Amino acid sequence: MSFRWLLFYHALCLSLLKASTHVVELNDMFGQIQSPGYPDSYPSDSEVTWNITVPEGFRIKLYFMHFNLESSYLCEYDYVKVEAEDQVLATFCGRETTDTEQTPGQEVVLSPGFFMSVTFRSDFSNEERFTGFDAHYMAVDVDECKEREDEELSCDHYCHNYIGGYYCSCRFGYILHTDNRTCRVECSDNLFTQMTGMITSPDYPNPYPKSSECLYTIGLEEGFVISLQFEDTFDIEDHPEVPCPYDYIKIKAGPNIWGPFCGEKAPELINTQSHKVQIMFHSDNSGENQGWRLSYTASGNECPELHPPVHGNIEPLQATYSFKDQVIVTCDTGYKVLKDYMVLDVLQMECLKDGTWSHAMPTCEIIDCGVPAGLEHGLITFSTRNNLTTYNSEIRYSCQQPFYKILQNTTGIYTCSALGTWVNEALGTSLPTCHPVCGVPKFSRKMMAKIFNGHQSQRGTTPWMAMMVEQNGQPFCGGSLLGSKWIVTAAHCLHRPMDPEDPTLDASYLFNASEFKIIMGKHRRLQSDENEQHLQVNRSYLHPQYNPTTYENDVGLVELMEGPTLNNFVMPICLPEDPTQEGTMAIVTGWGKQFLRRLPEKLMEIEIPIIGHHMCQKNYALIGDKVTEDMICAGDLEGGKDACMGDSGGPMVTLDREKGQWYLVGIVSWGEECGQKTHYGVYSDVYHNKDWIQRTTGVVN
């Protein structure tokens, strides 16, 4: 025996007598372990054990930052031993790894569980004064999901790892079983009430869930008989010797029970002879079978064959009908379903359990649009001799000739539609409008005369002429009929004379609607005429830019409570379509004063030319008066032809010879006395104010 082994044997004997193991308990989640005396050399005959414990769900990772122990064959002298769960995980010694000894280097030691034991042992000598080791440990989370992938106790659907543990969850529609691992479904309350349907195991054609109890109920009205037909794909876990001990399906209908069924062979057609069936399906906590699918149908008593009514249809039309079958009865376009004196769009009929229909077959009655709505100032003409108002019948609206015309560009023909309404191709269900014919008097002029120092107008040649009279019958201004119930006149005719000291126009100056009235069809100034119509005033309007001092925008409108009856002596005038050209001949009418300031007995008129605006401005500028852009001048340079006091508001009209229509181009406004040389009559330009007139009245030609 060598001297070295003698020394070792001697030291070993001493160590058995003197040394005792020192045990250190470590419970922290991380920590440091060092050899005794570190970083100085470790003592001889030393043994220390560190027992490391961390919470369940964690492992322990051990690694070394420094390692310097005495080298020996198979680590017989000094060593570090790592153990866990009664097994040695590693034994380290020396300063570098050889064939017979191992140093930790960068190696990490990982415990299989939450406990690890680390033991340091030194023998009787440390001749080279080895410095020992410096190690660290930490608790690391165990990925239970990954480790349990191939185990029977793994999660059924999803596994979720967290620090210190894991938990299971299920796919949508599943719930976790009480074992916290298996996924099952809540399928005990399935009710089917349709005549036909399809029922499957949960998640079919994927494997059905484990640990589930499913109940499917088919509940139909009494009178039906339910039949069940399983499809060929049928896969329920079975046993080669014991009939259906694991998973199975049972069927119950009244006192009858079918099953249990399992395996790969589908049951034959089952006629339950009942209107209520229960299907029970059971699965245990294991298996990966595909499941099953069945279809069910119901049949009942047959009802008599159906034939559609005349002008009618049946959907669906088939040879036979049985209990609970439904049909819809409709009629052809233009016809309605008539049932027990009730008019319907459709009628639904059902085959009852006693084999009769819920309703008798109805009839189809042609749609009647009823008596068409009347048209103000219009007439209705039927296309048939007996005035039919049923589907596809036609009527024609026309206006009372020659005083009204249809405003819209339409034929006036309406057809009774399938919706029961009278419809026009252009206007739909809206009625046309009878618009007064303007500017076409029945009586034509045979001669022209003067107003000032002039002659009478022929009766009926100016049917738009309106007389404005006080309630005592005294006339004070003229006007013109527009449309069906508007009078256009001069604004200064609608208010009292202004205060020269304060020419501010306010509401107190305006004539009240009850202070005057309008007479249409008037010819004689004071005596009554056979065709005159007295009309009450509803409201008056002044042009918003009217100036009572300068007579700018001297235009006013009077709205009548009720329009006059149009006839040969009462007709509206047309609004101008273009500006009036210089030199155009115009006619002015009125009951104003004549020569020697006498009032005429009858309506007077005069034909005068339109004067250029520049010339008129120049003549009036000489006496300090202003002719503005909204004014138009007319008259004879030599005088003697002019409107005069009492003619205010009256019309100045021109004739479009191509159209045969008269147009209102001016309203009698002001002038320098009456018929003076070089001083023309001044009129409000209607075309200049046409937009305001039309916006206020809505009148179009």
C-alpha cells in the first residue's frame, strides 16, 4: 500500500471519528451556495448538505459561477453531489473535465421536482489549497402543459400554463367537467318542433365530447307520426363482449324503447308511431369516436286535392297534402283575394289533423280603383260606356275650356293600377292642375282710343282688369288679375298718403284687408254690370324694396279669399317672358280722370309706344325727378296720351301676335301731371319684378 493511501486511510478513520454532516435548509425562490471558507481554500474533512425546497409547480435550476476542487479518480476525494428524488443528478470534482471526473462548467442542473439536495465533501487533505465553488440556484416554472401532452391525464381541449401551475379550458360550446380536465357539453334541453329536421351528436362529424349526457326531444302536435333514419356514418365506442358499456344512444317514444345502440353499424329505420320522441346519448370520460347523425320526418292525415280559383294561383301546387301542410292562395295581377266578404292580398290555408282544410277556397275579384277624385276646374271622362273603375280601366282628366288648361306636360290619362289607385304615366298618383288660361280674351279690339281725353274700351277686351274700390263703392285704383286669386297693382295703392315730414312707411299706413274689395268683370265705373264679381281681400303684400318717396319698385300684390269665376269677361293676364323693347306699342286701361279732370263713365284705354329708358331719364332729370332701372316709360312726346289720376295700379299690356297672347309689361305708377309734352307716363317694370311676383304668388303662365 502506498504512502498516499496510508495517509488517506488514516484521515478517513479520523474523519469518521471527528467529522459530522452539516445540513442547511433553503426555502427561498433563489439563493447562493458556496463551499466553506470561499473564496479562500475549503477546510479538510468537511461535509455540508444544502436541502433546497421550492413551491410545487416549480423546478430548481442550479449552476456554478466558480468551481475548483481537488482532482481524483471518479471523484473519490473531494466532490459536489447533486441529488433529487432518490437519484444522483450529477457529481462534480477537479478543475476540468476528464475521462474520469467532471466539472460543471456551463452546465445547468435541473431538478425533476420541487426539491434538490446539494452535498459538498472534502477529504483529510487540501494540499494545494483549492478554493472550492460558488453556485446559484433559482426556482423555474414547470410547463405542465408540455410535459403532460402524451399523458392520459392531459387537458381534453386546451392547456394553459402559468407560473407555479396550469389549468384546462374548453372550446366554445363546451364546459369543463368536475375533474377539471375533461370537456363536456350541456345538451340536455334540445327541443325540435319542426316537421323535419336533422339531429347529430355534439360536434359531429368531429369526435363527440366526453362525460356528457345529452337529451334530444322531438315534440310535434298530436296527429303526427315521427320516423327516424340514421345515416351510414355511425361510430359510437363499444365493447367486444359487453353490449354498449361505455357510450350509447337510446330512443324512447311512449312505452317503446329502442337501444342501446353503439358500434359502427347504424340502426335501421325506426317508425315510432308517436308525435313525441326522446333521444338519449351517453358518453364516458374516454374515447375519440366520430358519433352519429339522424334525420327525422313526420307524416299525418291527407287533405283533399286543391284547385286554384279563376284568375288565381296556389303555392305550392302539388298532388297531395297532409296534416300541417300549408298553401298560399294569390290572385293574378289586378285581382284580390275575396274571403267571407273580406278583400285580402293573400290567403294562407292549412291542412288540419282531421284531414280538412282550414278555409274554403276563396275567389279572385278584380281590383276596383273607385270613383276618381274630382279636379278643381276640371272634368273626368271615362273610356267605357258604363264608366268602369276596375283594373286597367282608363279615365281622362281635362280642364274647363277655354278658361283653364292642364299645367303639367301630360295627357291627363289615368289607368286603374293593380294597387287600386289611379296612375298617370308622368304624374303617378298625383292629380294634374288646371291652370287658368291667361291673356287670350274672347273679344278682340276693333279700335284704339285715348284714356286722357280719350275713348271707351270695348267690353270684354280687357278681362284681366280689376277695380279696387272702398267699402262704400268708391273706386281708387286699378289692378290686373294674375292666376286664379291674385291681383297685381301699384304698391302706393295699398297704403294711405305719407306724412311729408316723416315719409317712413310702417304697418299703420297700410290698408286693412277689410277696408277695400276687388271687382272683376267691371266695365262701367259706378253703375253695376251684369257680369261683375265682388271679391273679398285676404292679405296685401308690398315689394320689399318699395320706396314710397321715389316710387322705386312700386309693385303690390293682393291675395283674394276666393278667386273669381273665369268667363268671357274675367280672365288673368300673362306675365312677360322677355324685357319690353323700345318702340313696342302698349295698351293702358283705367277709369282715371280725363281732360278737364272729369271721370269717365266706362273703362278707357289708349295705345302708346314704349320710350327708351335713357330718353325718359333725360327728360325727367330736367325737372329734378329720377327714373330708376325698375321703371319703364311710355307715351307721346306731343302729349295728350297718358294715364291719369285714378289709373294707378292699372295694366299696361302688349300683344304677342305669334302666340295671340297679351302680356302685362307695366303697372301705372306716376308721371308729371297728365299728358304733358315731353313728360311721359312712368310705369313699374313687371319683368324687372317678375321673380318676386312669382315667388309670392306661385303663378306661372
